[in-house]
Amino acid sequence: MFAREIRSSKGFVTFVVCVAVFTDMLLSNLIVPMLPYALLERVGLPKEDVQKWNSILLALYGGSQMVGSSTTVLFAVGTTLPILLIARILQGLSGAITFTIGSTLLFDVIGKEGIGRAMGYTSMSVSLGILTGPVAGGSLYEYGGYIHVFIPAFVLIAVDIILRLMVVCAPKSQFQSTHKNSSKSGDTATDTEPLLGKTGPAITRSPFLVMLSSARFTVALLSLFTINSFSNGFDGVLPVYVYQTFGIRPSQVAALFLILCVPTLFSPVTGTLTDRFGAKWPATAGLVLMIPSLILLRLIVPNVTAPFAKLAALLFSMGLAITIANPPLITEITSAVREIEQARPGVFGPHGAFAQAYGLLGCSFAAGSLVGPLYAGFVKEKLGWPAMTLLMGVLSSISLVFVFLVTGGSAFQRGQAARASTDRQ
């Protein structure tokens, strides 16, 4: 049995949260490379319906994020479309709970100074789950069969439960932190003031509306939604496209997802750079790299020479772009909330709004998981693969403009903060 100090330490809590999100990502991505083949061979869908239902099944994960391990059992025994639909919805609910609570716990335990690095490790764990899920799922399906895909899932669920039960939560109170900052700024209690000190203006608006009125918060949220819609769009389209176009089997599809996710192992490096230099330039650099990677993917069409090698190179570049952009944008969520609280002390009440912020962050990822497979599958079916990748390139260009202008604070936002300060006076 670990000592209580170790079980409540920053390192152990970070490790447990990382294992939790890794497990959720692996469970949701085990089925990605083999789902089209399962729909054809196990469910018996007509070939022309595979793309539609593949996209819908993957999108349901995001829709249900907007409860637990039983979902894996449903996928393992499911032989009909309704059972697979229900299993995917429940997986999404499980992922939403884990991400929101895990992110909030990390901020409470780690604090603002190291949250960028912690989010880097979390992003790496997400990526490892996304990476190992398709690889394990595709390989086990091709060489072992459908039911073998879920053996590692059950083992991981058991390990994850044990680790979660071992955590001793002793987070720093946001309430104490807020008033500690107030006392440092010169506020002192008198006989005629509340013992708890000044809490700022009364809460008259929903914390969600207050956060969404911040340009920094909203731009980070929408950018993460956009990026996540790309990665989930490829989940819904890539296995079907490469199978129908080039005859690539599940194990080869798994290798492509492996190549896409390998760069994300360096997410902690990006998180550390974000802690040191801020979010603006890493996020901007990631989107700058993402744009040509997406647009050039439109060249991977029938009759192209060496399609696997070219696709692998562009997917690696795409994965690197996501690695550079995601951790700073996630950290920007925390920074934006902290900026609002500094400009308007007490606006979120005595306990702050970081849990709500990470709830909205989870919703943005969920929305990307919902929208990505649907629009990618629709555009690919109606207009073709080149049009789909071009659309993604355009959307990333729009995100780049707003991230460059707003992330990390801008003249416009400093003006907002100044006006808020004037209003308080």
C-alpha cells in the first residue's frame, strides 16, 4: 500500500488522470480500423451503406459526451446495429465524465504554474490511447478475430479502477486561493467588513456566459473544437476511403493511425514551452503547419504513385501540428478564466469556475467528435476526398487568424480588462 503522501502527490494524481484518459481513448478507438469490416462482415450491411453508418457510429461517441465499462461488453457481444449504437453512446458518456473531472482535479492539485506541462502529459495520454487503440484493434481483428479485440480493454478497465480508488484527493481550495490573492493586493478586513474579505460583485450572470464573453476563452474553445473535428473526421473517413480506394486492410489502417499519433508523444515538451513562453506562438505554429498538411492530403487519390508512403508522411505532419497546437490551447482555457477573475474578482463566486471551464472544454471536444465524422463523411461522399481535405484546410486557416490575433491576450482584450476595471470602480 502506498503511503498517503505518495497517493496524494502531484505526480501520482497526474499519472492516474493520464491512465484514465488513456483508457477511455483506447476503448473508443479500438473499433476505428475494424469498424467498416465489422459492419460488412458481422452486421451484414450493404457496401454502399458502410460509410454512412461508420460515420454515425463514430459521431455518436461525441454526441453522448455532450457510463461506464459495460459499453465494452456491449461492443464485444454486439452483432446488430442497435446494440453497437447504444454501446457507442455509453462510451461517450464515460469519456465526458473522465475528461471533465480529471482536468479539474489536475488544476486543483497542480496549480497554475505547472498546468501547461500537466496538460501536455494528458494530451500525450490521449494520443497514446488514440494511437494504441487502432493499432491493437486492427491487428487483433485481422489476426485473432472480433472478440479478441476486447481482451486488452477489460484488463485496462480493471487497472484503471484500482488506480482511481488509490488516489487521495487533497486539492488546494480555489476559494482560499482567490482570497489569498485578494489579501496580497492590499485588501484587509475591518470590523465593518465581512470576515471572508471582499468577494467582488454579486453573481448576476451565468458563469458559462461570462466565460464565453471572453474572446480568449471562446477562440481557444472553438479552435480545439475545429482541430478535434479534423482528427475525428479522419477516424470516420480514412479507414473506408483507403480500403475502397487502395484495398488497404485493417492492420495497414492501424499503421496509418499509428503514424498520425506518434508525434503526440512530444506533447509534454509543447506543454513545458507553453508554461515558459505562453500559448500564442506554439498554437500559431501548430496551425501554420496544419494548413498545408491538410490541403496536400487532397493529392492522395486513385492512381497516385506510392499512396501509402505519401499518406503516411502527410498524416505524420498532421499529427505533429496537433501536438504543437493542442496543449497551449487547452492551457489558454485556464489562463482566460484566471484573467476574468483578476479583472472582476468574485464574478464566479467563492469557488471559482474551473470545473465549468473544463466542462465546456469537454463539450468542445465532444462537439468535434460529433460533427467531425458527420461532415467529413458527408463531404467525402458528395464532393469527394479532395474537397473534404480542402475544407479542413480552409477551416484551419480561419482558426489561425483568430488564434494569432487573440490567444495570449491582445490589445482588444486589454481594453476589455481596462473597461471592466473602470466599471468596478
